[in-house]
Amino acid sequence: MDKGTIYMIPTTLGGESTSDIIPEDVKAQTIGLRHFIVENIKSARRYLRKIDRTFPIDESTFFILNKKTEPSELNSFMSPLYDGHNIGVISDAGCPGVADPGAAIVSLAHSTGIRVHPMVGPSSILLALMGSGFSGQKFTFHGYLPKERRDRISALKYYEGDTRKTGTTHLFMDTPFRNMNVLDDLLNNLADPTMICIACDISLPTQDIRTMSAKDWRDKAYDLAKRPAMFAIGIGQ
Amino acid sequence: MDKGTIYMIPTTLGGESTSDIIPEDVKAQTIGLRHFIVENIKSARRYLRKIDRTFPIDESTFFILNKKTEPSELNSFMSPLYDGHNIGVISDAGCPGVADPGAAIVSLAHSTGIRVHPMVGPSSILLALMGSGFSGQKFTFHGYLPKERRDRISALKYYEGDTRKTGTTHLFMDTPFRNMNVLDDLLNNLADPTMICIACDISLPTQDIRTMSAKDWRDKAYDLAKRPAMFAIGIGQ
């Protein structure tokens, strides 16, 4: 019997609509699956019902893969694949395997000869980069900034210096409740001409993507608290 | 009159189908536009006709933005926006503004108060990352490798060392006719346990994404010549 394939299934970035962010065939493929490895079972079920109101949740299997999952559990998550079933991996938001625990299952799949099929959907990293006007020839995503202010400032100053030296675009984020701290640190520590992009509420109706110098941001800063945001430092192309 | 918005329009990565890689609303938005800034006029027209066989090419305006475009020309490309028209930016393949000249127009837009709306579509960088099993918490895309073998090898060895030290995933590519040189350089210069992902023909029916150690790749290397490929060095999660 052929082994199943792992489908990496993107979901929304918090918005209600899927028709602007998920291709039709990706939805169709997703609806055909009955085995899932999910970061958050509530949001995964809500997403499945969103793309198909009649989706048979109760006939489906959900394994939970989050930060608390023991590596020893992963093997058992793979068992449907050996029975020839496909499995969908669903993250809490956006593309699985990028900044969530989903990569662990992909890694295991490769080591055991299971095919992995990544599907197209919204990535706040990529959408912010496309919308920034900064170089996409070379860029680094750093994930979450350090929690300690001193470490965060030194990271931001390193990104600024490296951008100036190499032209690399640096993307980073933080939990929404710390966004205003990040903004403070950017505006108080970066040089006037340094270009900063803030991409807020990406893919939502309230989306706001702006690139300005640190100097201009000081005049035009707005309230980012509780809104998901991606930050970038780069050189306007 | 309100100024127009710039829509960043993703296209296929060389495949024929769009239903698996372009959301319905992105197609609908694209079809409604009559002004475009495109990297390659032939492929842009072909794409528009693919998503709408009756698309009025002859009633549409196309500005060409490629490596040969003079920066002084960019201002004139923006004129429809000031007349209230939206403009679509279309790259040769995949997401505009990421590894193509499209970012220049976005940068200009930000400096003149024009809104930029990035739309969801296929990115070989992101799909390779999702399919690799490597860390997406921190990753760098390096674009094209250096042409000179000596420089290329030293870049690859730098990526290998940095991955080992920091866990960062390094993604890079080359023109398809040099893929076998890249593969040679990887297999002849990296340590046995170093993990390499090669994502070939991403989003095409012939897609092949595999992650193995350098040691295993030496036994299982296959012909990558003339096939678009994304390479990555990382640590399996």
C-alpha cells in the first residue's frame, strides 16, 4: 500500500474570509482529509467548518502538536500515513511549519520516506516583505524579539547596522501586547534615516502597511497595541 | 479624488494551473485592473489570459519594470495612481517584490503616500521552508549564490557553520543550468551529518522536496539540471 502524504495547510491570519487568501484547490484538498495534526484544536476545527460548513469533525482524527508535545509522541501521529491515509498539518494561524511546532512532523516525515506537500496560503512574513519595498534578494526573519529591553535594543541596533552594511532586510515580530514597547525601542534607538516598515493586521480589513524613516515614524506613530504586526528594517529599493 | 492602490499580484511558478496557488478573490481583483507594472510583458499577458480568457489586453496599460529600467522612469509609472486608478505589479514568476525589481515601485509608493496591498500566492522560498522540516523561527534567504566556484563554496560553508551555531535555516538558489554545480559543491564540501533540503519544481506536478544528510544525498542525488530548485541548509526540528 502506498504511504500517505503530509499536506501543510495554511489558515487565516485571524480574518473571517478565506476566498482572498486560500486557493480553491487547497480548500478542496483540505476538505478531503480526515486526519490532522494541529497546533490548536479549537481553531483548527473552526477553520475546517469555515471552509466547509458540513465538515465531519466527529469522523476525523486530531493529534495535537504544540510546544508541550513530547517528541516521543510524534511517531504515533504518523500511523495513519502508514495505513495509506493523508494527514493535514494545521497551525494556529498562517503557514504551518514556519514559526510553529509543525516543522517537527515534517522533519520526521523526511527521515521515514513520507512525502510532504506544502500548500499556498497567507504568510505574514512574506506579505510584509512584499509590501515593504525593501530588498527581497536577501532577507532574514528573526521570529520573536528578545523579551528583555536591553537585549531587544541590542538586537534592533544589530539589524540596523547589518542592513546598512549588507542591504539585508531584517523582519521580526513580538506578541501584540509588547508591540508598543518594540515601537518605543525602534524610535528611541535607531538613526533618523533608518527605514522601518510596520505591517499591521496583515490580510485583515484593517490592514495597514507603511514604510517610513525612523524620523518620520516619530511623528506618525500610531497605536499598535493588541494588533498583530510584523516589523522590518531595510533599505528602500 | 482618492489615489489608487498598488496591488502586488502573485503568478504561477511555471505551472499551468492557478486554482491550487491563487485565491479566487486575488484573481477577481486582478481581472478588474487595467494598469500594470510588469517584469516581463509576455508572461504577464499570458497570465492574465490564463485567469480570464477574455481579458482585454488591448485596453490595458503595461509599464515594464526590469533590471534595465532607469530609476528616472518610475515616476511616470505611477501616474495612473494619481488619476485614481489601481495598478497591479506582476513579476516573472511567483510573488512580486521579493526577488525581482518590483520592490522599487513599492518603495516609491510609500514615499508618496500610495497604499500597497500584497496579495497571497506561491513563493518558492516559503513553500520550500514549509516543506523542509527546518526551523522557520529564524531563517535567511540569500537569493542567488555567487557565480565563482570558490566564492560559492565559501558561502555554503558559512551557511553550514552558522546553522550549526545558531540553528538558522539558510535558503538559496541558482539559475537552473548551474544547479548541478551547486549540488556538487554541497556534496563535496559539507560534513556528512549536515542536513540539506532540495525543493525541486515547487508547485508543479513534478514537485520533489527532500531533506537528507549530505551523506545520504551523495547516494541519492538526482538530475536537477534545468529544473527550478530551492536549496536549504538547516537543522531538522
